[in-house]
Amino acid sequence: MKEIQCLNYGFVRLVDVMGNDTAIVQAARTSFGQGAKSKSEDRTLIRYLMRNRHTSPFEMVEFKFHCKMPIFVARQWIRHRTANVNEFSGRYSEMPDEFYVPGSDLVRMQSMDNKQGRCEDVLPKELTDGVVAQMADSQRTDFNEYRELIDKGIARELARINLPLSIYTQWYWKIDLHNLFHFLKLRLDKHSQYEIRVYAEAIAEIVKECCPVAYEAFADYQLDTISLSKVEQKALAMLLKGNALSDELLATCGLGKRESAEFMKKMESL
């Protein structure tokens, strides 16, 4: 099965897949007692289903992946609670001497306008190289201490607790296509953390090969789209009527300060 390397020690490996584009249209047409038709008709139907959020036919396709990632990536990943997961256990087995260290070009300062992310400003190489070296030294110290405890016979479930979030874990992850698309919409977004985005990109490549028509529809109707709230639609309607954009106009439409800023970003993306 297809395997894609991610970060330094990680990977995404397709273990099994049930269904494809044909399974989606067969499920959608079941009420008519009909199966797949021509490729053009099937494509039209899949795009209709995606466009109108008829999600259950996409649930007829399932993917099973074997994935290996740093624990801090896994903790973000597991927030998507619509999959079946079985993870490597540090209670049963010894943890691997494998850690993720970001490349010096990925080291950034904390963003001032994004509480959960890094900014884009490039830092001096001397600073970033020092940060990377410090991380690697800490990882080596922590793992050596872990090995010392294991060698003394201390229980694995205790010896592991001081290991950093950068150590690698792995799991089997099974999910239907509808929920997988939701995962990809969030984790392929440019605001998603780089390290988990790498895995999302690998998964997307695999899904695109297995279900090309469904993925095309997902990309067109969900992935690179924006949504407008009722008050944002009101503001847009006023702009289209020739009203000048202003704080007063946005306030009149019911947009607060933060909502106004979000609306402006949406307009800039058009």
C-alpha cells in the first residue's frame, strides 16, 4: 500500500480502503434501485451531493491508515473524534529513540494576532540554530534518563512520563470519507500548525488517488471556500448596492469589532 514520509521519522501509510467514487453514487441512488451510470453522470451526482451537503453517501467509503507522528501532533489529531483509533502503548512497549526537531527555517516567534500560532517573520539563523540545538539536547537528556529508569527495572508506565511531546507515537486510524473531508478542511488550512498540515497533505494525496471525483468536488465546494453569516450577507448586500465600506456600515449591519475584522479578511480573499 502507498506510504508517504512525513517530517523526519513519521509517515502516513494506507492500509486498506473500502469503496471509491462508484460506492458513493451507488449509495446515493439506492432509493431508485439504480447503480452507477456513465462517468459524466456519476461526476455530476457526486458534485451535487457535495454542493448540497448530502453527506451520508460519502460515509460509504472508509480508509484505514497506519500513521506515525510526534505526540504533540497526535494530541491535535485525536480531537477529531469521528474515527476509530488504536495507538502504540508506552506501557506495553519501550518508547523509540525518535524525536521531532523542527528545521531552523521553521522556528518563529509567537504571533501577536494569533494566540495559537507562530508568526511568519524570519529570524536570524544564529538564533534559530541555537533553539534547534537546545531542543535536541533536551530530548537526548530526557531519553537517556528514560533508559536509565528502564535499565533499573522501573515500570515502563512510570519511566515514560517525563518524555517530551516531541517523541514519536503511531496508530491505526480508520475513518469514513465524509468525516475525513472534515478533518482535511481544518488541517489543510493555512492557519493549521505546519507539523499536522504535513500529515493532512499526505492523506489528501492518497484520498485524491482513491476517490478523484469526490476529492475534486470537496476541493471546489468546501476546501477553498468562505462562509458568510446572516449579518455578513447583509453587509455584503449593502456594499454591492454601492454603499461605502466603513466601521459605521458594519456596525449598522450588526458586526462587532472582531466580526468586522473577520469579514474584511473574507472580502480581501475574494
